[in-house]
Amino acid sequence: MSPPSFSSAAVADPAVERAPTPPGSWERYQPWRRSAEVSAWVLLFAVNAVAGSLTALMDIRRAGLDIPSWAPPVWEGSSCLVALALAPALVWFTRRVPWGFDRWRRALVLHLLGSLAWSVLHVSAMVAIRKLVYLSLGERYDFGFWPLEYGYEYLKDVRSYAYMVLGIEGYRLLLRRWQGEASVLAPAEGVPEPAQPERPERFLVRKLGKEFLIAASEVEWLQAASNYVNLHLRGRDYPLRTTMAALESQLDPARFVRVHRSYMVNLDCVGEIEPLDSGDARITMSDGTRIPCSRRYRGALRSERRAA
């Protein structure tokens, strides 16, 4: 393995590195991110509904079928409306069942089960909407033989499910590349890896084709997120593919303390600790961020603060 090459950011003057950095494109995107994501989902299904309706109308006219022109928009609109309503659940499920080289079999099984559940909900709600619309127009909607039609619809839904999952994961990968993704520096070529993991002094961050180093001591707090741990420093988060337990065993215990199942903090960056009636606590970091501290870890945090 050849040693990594670094951009000029890796060898910049330390004083400059610690200076506040102006907001980049990632930071400017954050206030608009939710609106952009919601708009993208709405636009996707709106285009699908319009395109599907036009295609169905053309097929009906070509075949000379006696089907009213309002029927295809009802069919396509109901399908896309329900799929749009189910999109947040799918986004949540993909967070709970992340893909990875070491867990793809489990993820595949769970996603197959998820596609079945998604299809049942999609078809059931879609048919209910169509029946209500038809009833309001004085017509009757006949879905057909349910077991056979459910199987037919699932063959279509499983493809749509796969496309949406691929789109979600692709978008997240793009965000990580844009935001910056951290990794622990690998040993140099010719240097054997230690039997026990060494305490990382720096992390390598890749961002938009560039590489630079961040000191472990500059990380202000850490948050577990699925199969990643977000390293927070200077108002930015860098996801590191690891677990909180694995990283806790490597970081300096005199500096980094676990305060919650999903959080660790740098003691040098802790502003104040506010006890709560429940026995838990609320930590205010030096940058103003508030982090939960569960009662399980509160005693250890108090003793570490006294020792510091």
C-alpha cells in the first residue's frame, strides 16, 4: 500500500487551520436541503404520474377500449400519491438497514421483506383511493382477483422499491463525498499492523477529490449514525465508517468520554453540564451544541471533569 498523497490543506499552517473557515457549498446547501429533498420526491412522482397517465391514454386510444379519459389519471395519480406518502418510511428503513460488504446478505433479506410490506401498503391504499374516486363519480372500481393482482403489482413494486433504494443510497454517498468522509490513517508501506488498534492521532478526510488531515484532539464531539460515527469539529461533520464502541476503545480516555449510547465528547470542548430531574443531564458544548448525557454515563463524566 503506497502512502497517501495530500492536498495543500494537509500541510497548511496550524494557525490558519484553526481559524474559522467561511461557509462552503456544503454549509450553504444545509438550509435548503430539506426543501430540495422534498421537492425532488414530489417532482419525481408528479412526472411519473403525468407520464404514466399519458402513456395509458395513448394505449387505450390505440386499442380502441371503452375507458373514460379520467380513469388513467386516477390510476396513476393514486399510485404515485401513495408511493410519495410511503417515501419517508422507506428513507427511515434504509437508515435502519444499511448496506455494507460485511452485512449485505442480512440487508438483502430485510429489504426483500421490506419490499413485500411496502407493496402491500402501496396496493391496499392505492385501491382504496381508486374505489373512493370511482364511487364519487357514480362508478365501480373492480381490482380483480386479489391474490393474482397482488402478485402482479408486487412484480412492479419490487422494481420501483429497488430503484428508490438505489437512489437514496446514491444520494447519501454523494452527500458523504461532498461533506467529507473520514478514515483512520493506514500504516505506511512496510510497517506491520499492530495486534491491537493504535490510538489515532489524526484522521484522513476525503472531500471532493481532495485529502487532508484533522487532528483527533480537535474533534469536539462524536455521534453514532447507523454504521458511521460522525466526527464533529469547527461546525462540520465528517462520517467515519466504524462503530462507537470500536472508536471509544481507540480514543484517548483522558480526553474523550462516552456520555450517551450515541455520543462521545471531548472534555476540552465541554462548556457546562445541566442536571435534569430524570437523573440524566444536558451538556452544552463550547460551540453551543446541546448533547444528551444519560444517567448511565453521568458519573464517569463528573469524575473525568474533576480529574481534568
